[in-house]
Amino acid sequence: MKQLSTRSRLFTESRIREMTILSNKYSAINLSQGFPEFDPPAELKKALEAQAMTAHHQYVPNWGIDDLRSAIAEKQSKSFGREIIPDEEVLVTVGSTEGMISTMMSVLDPGDKVIIFSPYYNSYALNAAIVGAEPIFVSLKGRDFKFDETELEDAFKQGAKALILCNPSNPCGKVYTRTELEVIARLAKQYDAYVFTDEVYEHIIYEGSRHISLASLPGMFERTVTCTSLSKTYSVTGWRLGYVTAPFEILEQIRKFHDVFTVCAPTPLQYAAVNALRFGDDYYAELQRVYTAKKERFTKALDALDIAHNEPQGTYFVLTDISKYGYKSDLEFAKLLVKDYGIAGVPGFCFFAENENRYIRFHFAKNDDTLDEVARRFERLENDRIHGHIPSEQKG
């Protein structure tokens, strides 16, 4: 048999999915793959149930149904501070992930350079490999994961055609300040680069931080593609519904790849989702309250056991520092956690371009009783460390 494509050998399957499979095998608590444990809003489930009895079960135009695009345009008009035209500047996608790869296929050619902040959501580098683009990684440093302006400009000087911005950031929970966004905007305009933003956690923000869409800054809508989704905001990760907002000149190219990859997003889900996009401010305030309480519950449990971690400004992820446990491989420690303690996280190395092996990413989008059980399991881990009962790291 002839060999399969060279492209297929450029990367492996997702470590996130690998840890979920391992979690299921050992009946562990899955804090690796970031899907909420709780149901979507009741109104949204009722809307989906109603759609099952309608005639909305066939293909629709590949850019999405009118009502949903109009609802998205109304929402994004407020975020961007400008009118978004639903028929020209909105595309409904099969999740934000599809929106991002369709965007990269539309803008980047093989050999083009794209800036990616590190740590980063691992699909960005995989997408670059698929497209044939060359990533230029810029490190986010310190407890607050800040970038160095000079280092970022040096990346643009290398001829970068685009930058990928995850805001709020998965995996570290960073929310970019207006000042930081203004630096990115200034450099993107100075060096005539596009920016692809991933804003799926835009509504999961904690006190002291504020999400600002880069496309809202002066002169940035024209060169920004904004990718987001309903998955995290409405606890519907399995619906695979996202959307892209961009100028028509860019979006009409993205539509072509979206059509080839998917034909269209699921029709009944699109109709049901219209209801979610029209929830009032009270829904988002409650969402923030719920996730703030979960973040505090989880991080206080870590603090009580002196387990070092960052302080997320948004998202529902925490990076924990495992240095004190003596493992040189975060992957091996992550496997130990699953097999011996029933806690599944994601080894941090897969989020970093740097040689970084001291972090495990956990998510806290769980019911309170689950988070309390996780705390008890961490306590057992810590007791084993104190008494020297943690198994030694396997070599090789």
C-alpha cells in the first residue's frame, strides 16, 4: 500500500481527547476536556424540542438562516460599536474551531507566517500545519501572562501575515487589557497584518477584567476575523454551533471553505439557537456569578493544599504548577493523576511552544458536589506526597 499523506503525519491526535479517553477508562473525574457538567438553559432545551416537530430538517443556505444571522449581527453590533450587516458580515459555522480553520485556509498560503501567543489552544498550531503556514510563537510571561511589546514587534517584522488572538485565553484564562489590545492593533496596522480572534469565552469573565473585542478598536474591523460560538456561553458544546464576523471581502472567501467542509451548520439547532442570542443581560450576569463561585470553590481547594496555580481572569480553566511533586514529565504526572487519584487534567506541554513541563490544565465547569469530590482527591494526593507515597516517575 502507498503511504498516506505527509500532512497526516505532521501531528498526532489531541492530547485533550486522549486524556478524556483515559479518564473514561479509569472512571476518573474529567477536568480535561472543557465541557460543562450542567444542562443548557431550560428555554433553549424547550426551543430545541419544539424544532423536532417542525419542517426544519433539511439543508439551509451555507451562511446560516436569516433569523440567526440577524440575532448575531445585533449582538456583534453592540460588541463592535458599529452596525454589522447580517447578509454580508456574518457566517454561521460548525463551531468556532471550524470557523478558525476556514478562516486560515482563506487568508493564509503555504509558507505564510502567523503569530501565535504561547501558551495557546493546541488546534492553532495544527491548523497552521494543515494550511502550510509557519507559526511564530510569542511568549506570554509571568503570573499574569503578559507579552513583551518588543518581542511581538520582532515577530511582525519577520513578515507575519496574521496573528491569532484567543481572548479570553484558553488555557491560561488571560483577558487582554485595552492597552494590550491597542498595542496589537497598532502593530497589525503598521505591518499590514490580519488578526484572527477566538472569543468563545467572552461571557465568562471575572471581577476586575473586561472583555473587549479587538474588532471594536479604531481601524481594526477591516482586518479582523472574529470567531466565537454558543458552546461555552450556553453549555451546548455538543451542538457545534459557532459564527464568524468579518468584512464581506474576507467573509465571502471564508464561506467557500465552510461550504466545502460542512455544507451548513445543523438546521434545527440554528433555529433553536436564535432564542439564546436574544437572552437578556440578566442571563449573562447570572452566568458570571455562577462561574465566579465555581472558580473560587476550586481555587480555594487548591490554596488550602498549597497547590500553586495561576489566577484566571476569564474562562473556566486553571493552570496548576506540579513542580513540588518531583515529576519531570507533566504527561506522566497527568497519567498518574487519572490512574491513581481519579482526576483527569491536560498536561501543559501541549499548550506551550517553549519546553514547559510543570503545568496541568484543569477546568472547573462542574457541579459543586463534583468539585468537592475533586478537592478530596487532591487532599489524598497531597497526603501521599507528604508521606512519600506518590509512585516514582517511570523512566523511558
